[in-house]
Amino acid sequence: MNGVADREVMAAPHLESLLRRALSTEQGGTQFLAAYERQARALDAVWEAHRRGAVHLPQAVADKVEEARTTPPRFLRGGTMDTIRAR
């Protein structure tokens, strides 16, 4: 996702409200990132199953899964996500 698309998605009022609620609680940020990590792992598992031929994803779905796997939010790129992906 590029910066414009990121801004368009976050412009959705329900996402902004959800993020504010998550970050306003003591453990909200941690829970939010833990949920993101679970989703990233699930996408990795789906991609790996597709890559090995265990499941066949339609090309449009495979493209979206690959894009989601390879374009984490900018603030998560770098050492932290490299460590998460290495697990």
C-alpha cells in the first residue's frame, strides 16, 4: 500500500475511532500489535500453502496476499518486523 492509499484507509472514521480506542487503554497498543502479528503470520501461512501448491488461490487473491505480506506499515518496518518475520 502506498502513502495515499494508507491515508485513504485511515480516513475511514471507524478505523480512526478504533485506533484511538486501542491506544487509549493501558494494553491497547500491545494488543493491537499482537493482533497485527497474528494476522501477518496467518498471511504467511496462507502464502506458503499457496506457494507449495497445497491450496490454489485465484491470482487476484494471491496478489493481494503477497502485497499485504510484503508491505507492512512504515512504522513497523525495520528491525522489529524482521525479527517477527524470522520466527
